[in-house]
Amino acid sequence: MKQSIEARDRKIAVLSEKLNSHLSLFDSIEKEAFSVKQVVDNVERIVSEKEEVVAGLRREMDQVSAFEKAFVERINDLENRLKNDGYEFQRKNKIISELEAQLEAAKISDCSRAQIEEISTQVLITNATLFCFRRTNCKFNKINFSSLCFLSQQHLQKTISAKDTVIQNLVSEKEALHFEVRSLANILQKIQNAVAHMNEEDRRAVSSKLESQEECQMNTSEEDNRIQDTTKHSAEQSPNKTCRIDAAENRASQQLSQGYNSTSHHLQANDTFNSCVTEFVLIRNHLLMF
């Protein structure tokens, strides 16, 4: 009996040790499960935050794509307007060349007319001198005819110098128009290069800048019609009426100056857009520095 009791006590001790080990194992498993639950909660919270970030990035990408589409459409519109401006400049250059040709023809006709008038005045002077030699007051009449001839020559020289001035003004205006066309082409090339190397912040800045700008439209049909009417009117003038030709040429020069002023207004509007593009390039460089 005593041995059996001792054996039973030993078994009870072994079982109690096993029970204690199992309880400690259960405690460790419970702690580990709690830590795993905390990790899972943290992961779920991080995943929800990442989902919100992804949704915000998707919205921003949609906005960027919309801005990019609007900017590309605006660039295409500007390219079309630049092409139209080039065609308009070519047409005006053609009109200016035609007017220059007409002025050259008028100048040649004036020169020939001046030579004819000089020959006629010389003939008149010779006739007058012959007549004056037959009279007693020949010296006084000769002086009067000489003064008249001198005044007519001065008038012809003034008209020729005025026409030369008009021709020089037309040539200078033509060179100015060519320079403006080249500058517009360079500006378009710079804009295309900037668009090719543009990032998201640049697109946002340029889109906000372009949305605040209103494009100016050129309306020079009336000036062009007036220039064409002046061309037809000057072509129909008689070569023997010097005063009317001078008046028509003066009106044509005034209308050309008006057309050039309207073109200058349009170019000033383009300069406004150029300043916008310059600001865009400066913003882009500033962002690239960071």
C-alpha cells in the first residue's frame, strides 16, 4: 500500500508538472495571439491609409491628364494662329511689294516727266531769250523764266525725295514684319521644347496661367480692303497729273501705316502671350533647381 501510494504521488506530481507546463504554454500562446492581432490591426490601418493615398493619386492623375489635354489643345490652337499670321504676313508682303513696284514705276515716270519738263523749260527759255533779245527788257524776262524753272525743279526734287522716303518706310516696315515672323517662330519652338520636357507641376502652373489669359484676335479686313482700293485707285491715275498722284500716294502711305499699326497691336498681344511663356519657363527652371 505504501509503495502504491508513493507511486500514485509520483504520478500526481508528474501530472501537476505537465499541467503547469501546459498552462504556461497556453499563456505564451495567448500573448503571441494578442501580439499577432495587434500586428494585423496595424497592417489593416496601413492598408487603408495606402488605399486613400492611391485614390488621391488617381484623382491627381485624372486632373493632370485633363490639364495636359487642355494644354495640348491650346498649343495646337496657337500653332494654327501662328500659321494664319504667317499667311497674313505673306499676303501683306505681297501687297507691299506691289506697292513698291508701283512706286518705282511712278518714280520712273516722274523722272521721265521731269526730263521732259526740263527740256520743255529749256525750249521755253531759249524761245523767251530770243524773244527778249528782240525787246528792250530782255534781261528782266530772262530772270523771271530762270526763277520759274528753278522753282519747278525744286518742286520736282521735293516730290522725288518724298517718294523716296515713302519707299524707305515701306522697306523698313517689311523688314520689321519679317523680324516679327522669325521671332514668333522662335517662340513657338521654345514652347514646343518646354512642353516636351514638362513635368506635372509645370503643367499645372502653365494650365492655370493659360486659363487666366484671353487671346486677342486680329481684325484687319477693313485696312486690307482700303489698301487694295488704294492700289486700284493709284493704278488708275493719269501720269500727267502729278498732284493727284502725290495725294494718292500719301493716302496709300497713311493706310499702310494704319495697317502696320493694327499689325503692331496684334504683335503686342502676342508679346503678352510671350511674357506668359517666359514666366512659365522661369517657373520650370525654378522647380528644376529644387
